[in-house]
Amino acid sequence: MSAAWMLPSSPHGWVYGVLRLTLPDTSLSKLRIAARIKRISQLKYWLLQFNCRVPDLMKLSKILFITSLLCSVASFAAEKPLLRIGVLAFGTTNWELLALEQQKLLDNADFKLDVHKVANPQAGKIALQADAVDMIITDWIWVNRMRASGSDYSFYPYSSASGVLVVAKDSNIHSIADLKDKRLGIGGDELDKNWLLLQALAQQQNLDLNQNVQKSFGAPPLLNQQLLQQNVDAVLNYWHYAAELEAKGYQILLSGQDILKGLGINSAMPNLGYVFKQSWAEQHKAALTSFIKVTEHARDQLCSSDAAWQPIIPLLKTDDATTQNKLRQRYCEGRVTDWNKTQAQTADKIYALLRTVSGSKLTGETNAIQAGTFWFTE
């Protein structure tokens, strides 16, 4: 906004020249500058009471006014954009947010961070759609579906960690074929991506898991208890719940990456990522790039420095050192260390599989990944 400001005429009939500057187009900037003008006018009044000479007072007022406006412009230019992120109150993103604070990585960042805690993933999506936050963490399937309906959301990877199939150490289940006629607990619902991909893998071996296993869906903590109590024979659960079972001596039958490899997909594909409007990202590229860099640095420090990891331990909600170490190990294995357009092409095959197995219930009617679904920093 180009704004012309003029000091009011004094009782002596002074009128000052116009100073034209480019200022931020906000009502706040007008209010602050108006306040400075008022203070200068008050200073002129008191100087007049002491019989200051008019020419001198005119020069002084001009100097004060110009200095005040320049300070205002500098102040606004120095203000960092605010990045509002919605995160699950119990999610692993909180580990990184605490690391940013502990490592003082926000001090020199090109943004200010405003964290909004949400109760569940759906609440985060609602907050993003309502413009209550600028960014959330969710999967790229949702992003693609939203873009197909006209939205402009984009995805930048956060983690490639995914579901894990866990059995007891002495289990007689040694392969996916051994799941036949067994009791399988599944984290999430029938459209959970891990469950859909496991079905796709089983279909390659002529096994219909919907027909040949006794499946039950449930909350991840409850499923762990069901396995511990031998009420199910295997559990397909999210990685951090699987890590807790590993620490108790249970074994991984198939990891998310194992399932993808069995489907002929050898590149690790990020599962979750930062999701934001493309239009917002293009307007805040410096802030977004800075955020990505500092969070990646924080993540690397958590995995390479025991000192950096120590403040995170209370967030794990367990005093068992074996569980703590296993959570750290699996978290670090899920880090995304490389992201480019070639790697993103892996998503095409995954998308086709998910669409086929779910009957388009998960992906929606669009048969391809939409342009702009993935965001790249270069």
C-alpha cells in the first residue's frame, strides 16, 4: 500500500510536505503511524509553550516525523510471518516441536510458530479447511482426493513409517499365507491404508483376507491388549504401537516397507506429511522452507544425539527403557531423507492398488494423482 501522510496544520498555519512510503497494507500499520503522529504533534505543542522559533520547530518536526515513519517501516519489515500448525495432542510431531524449543532452532528461523492442538485427525482436517490453521499432518491420499474436488492442498513428506504386522515370538504364523483361518486385529477401519495394501499382497498369493481370516477392527491400544491376552493371533497396527509390542518380545512378521516390496515397490514412499494450501505456500515460500529445514534438523538431532533425545522421553509415556529405545529406533527409521519428483512417482502404483482394493471408497472417483498434490522445495 502506498500511503501519503500529512501532519495537521498548527495554530500558526504550518503545513508540511507529503512523505510517500510503501507500507504494509494492514490497519495495524495505520494505527501505529497515527499514534506516532499524535506524539509528534504533542511534542510540537510543548515546544511552542517554551517559545521555540517557528523555523527550528518546523525542521525538528520534519526530522522526527520522517524518523518515526522509517522506524515503523523497518519494524513491519522485520516482523516474521506466523505459521499456524495443527497437531494431534498425542502425536509424534510434538517430539519435534519440543526439540525445536530445546535446540533453540526457532530463534533465527524465518517464521513464528503457533501450535494448535487437535483431538483427532479429522479435527485437524476441519481446522485446515476452515483456515483456522495453515498446516496439518495427514496423508497424501486425502490431499489428492481434495484436489480432485477443487481444493489446492499440497503435501510435503514428514514420515515413511507405516503399519506393521506383529505376532507372538512363538507364533506358528510365519508368512502371509499362514494368516488363513487366524484371528487378525486391524488398527483403524476397513479403509485403513495398511489393511488395503496387506490385502493387495495377499491377493497376489490367491488369498482373500476378507474371506479367510477372522478380522476385527479396533483402537490401536486395545488391539495391543488383545494380542497380549491371546484373543487375536496377529495384529496389524501403527508403527509406534507395534514398537511397544516389540519391546515386550513380540516379532514383526511384515513391516510397511516389506508389504510394499512384496508388491514390487522398492522405494520408500512417505506415508504422512505436512499438508497446506498451495496458494498459501507460494505466498510464504521463505517461511515454509525455513520450517522444513529446522524441523528436519531437529529430527536428525533426535536420532543422532542422546542429549537432544533426553527431553523427549517424558512425552513417550513409558518408563521402560527398552520401549523408549524401540520407539526412537522406529521413529528414526521413518525419517524422510530424500524427496524429489522421481521418488514421488512411486505414489502412482500405490494409488492404483489402493483404488482397486478399496473400490474407490478411499481414493474417490479420480483415477490418477492430481497435479500439485506433492510439494517440492526445489
